[in-house]
Amino acid sequence: MRLPRLFAAMMGVFAGLLVLIATFLPQSTYEQVSDGKTVSKFAETGWTRTFDIEPSAEEKEFYDKTHVARYGIPLSAAALTLFAGAAVGFAAYQRTSGSPAATTSRTLLIAGGAGTAACVWMLGMDISASLSFGQDTGRFVSRYGTGSGFWILLAGGLVALLTIGLAVVANRREPAPPPQAPYPAPHNPYAPGVPQQQYPQAYEPPSPPTPPAGSALQQQDILRPSPDNPPRPDNT
């Protein structure tokens, strides 16, 4: 199945690009409001934390000692696996599905797609938990939200699942060509299953019956000279 293998490689590249781009974009946001004034606001990517409002010296010291969950590391590894599987898949496009190159491409695409889907699932559970931390007491409000990077990453996870499906479908082997006969088959003018026409044979007259032993006819045959041995003149 060469066409699904080609589509799987293309989807692997697309999923890997979405995942890499999403790791550098905001995946979750946090905003703290006190008496109607925003006092803290930052966003977290797959690598670091960026501040929209510069924190105080005490808050800065706290944030310097902590770090975000670096989902960018496993996501980048999954994206590179997808890229490697796609590169091998493009190189092995003209080969059969059972060749070592096609098997390697399929394994890398399935592993990269599964790793991407697993990371997206865990990040989604983490962000879902953070959304439940929001508070609103009237005077003090804390809001947690999702950034554009999360939605791009979610799209990359869906494309990764599609890549897995195409890679599995591409595992089906091509039908083997029919065996070629060493010599051309003889031509049969009749259709299969139709009995051949029988032609009547030439008429042959029956041979005369042999006379019984000791009969006059048999004695005449004995006395009659044979064409191959004519009688001698001195015998007459």
C-alpha cells in the first residue's frame, strides 16, 4: 500500500511541525486581580514562563527557584521521531510494504504518533486541573486559562492519531502477482464447460467371416495358389 504510506509520511511531518510550534507558544495563562486591578499575569509554554506584568522582587525570587513542567522535551522527542519516520517513508516509497525501510518508517511513525498523543493527553489533564483552581471572592480574583499553544498542540495530537491509522493501513501487503506459465497455453476454440463437437469416423466395411475348419471353402483356399507363390510350369 504505497499511497497510505505516502500520506502517513506527510501527516507525520505536519503533526511534528504543529507540535514543535506549539511548545513555544503559551499553553496556559494565569491572571490575578485585586480590587479590579491586575497585579500578576503570566503565561507558561512548554519550556519557560513569560510575564506580562513584571513581578515584585519577592515574587521574582520565588519564580527563579521554580520552573514549569517542561513538556517541550518529550514533545520535541516525539516530533523528531515523526520526522525520522517520514524521511524514511519518503525514501522507501517505491519499495514494498514488507521491506526493512518500510517497516522502519512504519515503526517510527507509530511510535512518534503514540508519544505525541500521550503527551497531549497528559498536558490536557494538567491544564484541566489548573482551571479548577480559579477563585472569585469579589475583591480577589484568580483566573486560569488556556493559550493558543494548547489548541495548536491539540490539533497536532489529532493529526498524530491520523498518522498512526495511516501507518497501520500501509502495513497491508500488496497482492502477489499471478504466476506466469513457462509456455503459452494451447488455444482452445471452445468456451470453458462446452463439450467439443464429435465428428463421425470414415466407414470401414466389415471383414468376411473365416470359414470353419475342414469345410470345402477352406480346402479351396488351401488349393488356390497364392499370388506371392505362383504355380510352377512343370506342375501342370
